[in-house]
Amino acid sequence: MRVHHLNCGSLRFPGAPLVCHVLLIESSDGLVLVDTGFGLADIADPSRLGPARRLVRPVLDPAETAIRQVEKLGFAASDVRDVVVTHFDLDHIGGLADFPSAAVHVTATEARAAVHSPSWQERQRYQSAQWAHGPRLVEHPVGGDTWNGFTGAHEILPGVVLIPLPGHTRGHAAVAVDNGRLLHAGDSFFHRGTLERKPIPWSLRLNERAVAFDAARVRSNHARLAELHQAGSGTTVFCAHDPVQFEALAEADRYH
């Protein structure tokens, strides 16, 4: 399994420039994306991102889209057979329309929260224009196996495990790949300081609390992920937006 680390959306967030860390996995059954960042349709019409775009201030560079980076690596959109999404926030699924033939894997809880039966708050949060093209959703139910102490895990593709971590959103999940060598924790945390018990920029702390579906679960996830990070288990834990974590992993990818 070859894993590429892609930044699919630079964000000019106040006090803390961020990335949208996406994984591209080369497997024997085709390509797999973990999240998509922003897509070409977002760039063509930024209004579909809703008012939140004024806070995160995405650069919206076509060269940063997953589709353009997939093509730069010599592949086509049709080579991406599966997309696994951590959750349906606008900076994680904007590129879905660029891969219309891919199956989109998500927890059933997140599909209910975003697509099927959102609450009033969730209707404000999610941007339905990003799935208006009608992607083929594969909804994974609650329950399953245990992965490093986390319950409800499903190996949804060979070497790819979807792990429910609700808190940031109702059905948020982390994704373990390459036989557990990497854990993409999505927005379970926003900054490496969470794992290292070090200070976190104030703007990220405030935003994390403000957008949390369940703040108590977010704090619980912080503790569990920090414990995994510090346990020396051989799993590299990273979030979707920390640029330092992204650069370290992308650099290793370049010299793979």
C-alpha cells in the first residue's frame, strides 16, 4: 500500500494557517481517498461553501484540488474507486463531485446528520450543494470490532479501517490505513499540541469548542488519542489541519 499525503486546501484561519490533509492510497483494487478537501466546483462557485468560508478563508487554488493532484501523479478520476470521509464538513467533502464514479464511505450516523435527517443546527453547518451530484454513499453502521481500544471499528476496505469518533460532528470518524501505521483523526483535534500536552493557539481552541457537536466527547477523544500517541504503538496519529504534521508526513512521502 502506497500512501500519498496531499494538501487539498490551504486555509488562512485567524492566528493559525491550516491545511486540508488528504490521503491518496494506491491499492491493488484502485485508488482510495481519505477526505477530499475542496473541489473544482467550490473554486468555480465559492458561494456554495456558505458563510463559513469567510472565517476559514480558503485559498481555493485549482492546483491544490485532489483531482489535479491525482492527475499530476499520472492517474485519472476514474481510478479513484473509493472515498472515505471523516465527516461532511465543507472542507472535507468539496472534491466529491470530481470523482463521480467513486463509492463514498461514511458512518451511518454522519449520513443521517448531514443528508437524511439533520437537525436545524446541522442544516446550517453542512453545505448540501457539495453532494447535489448524488454520490453513491456506502453507510457503515454503528458497531463492529475494537481497534487499539476504540470500539465500533470496521475494516471497510483491505487495510482501511473506519473508526467512529463522534464529538466534532454527530457521526465523525477517524480512518486507520496501512495496517494501522497511520491514523487520520480528521477533526478530532486541530493541533499537534493536543497529543503532546502542549499549548494550542487560542483561535483553534475557541473554534474547536464553538463547532463541536458534543464538547465532552471531543475532550474524551483528545485524551484517548494522546494516550495512543504516547503509547509507542507504531501508529502515527495526525489531524486534518495541522501544517507541521502534514509537512513531516509529506516529506517522508517524497522520499519514499
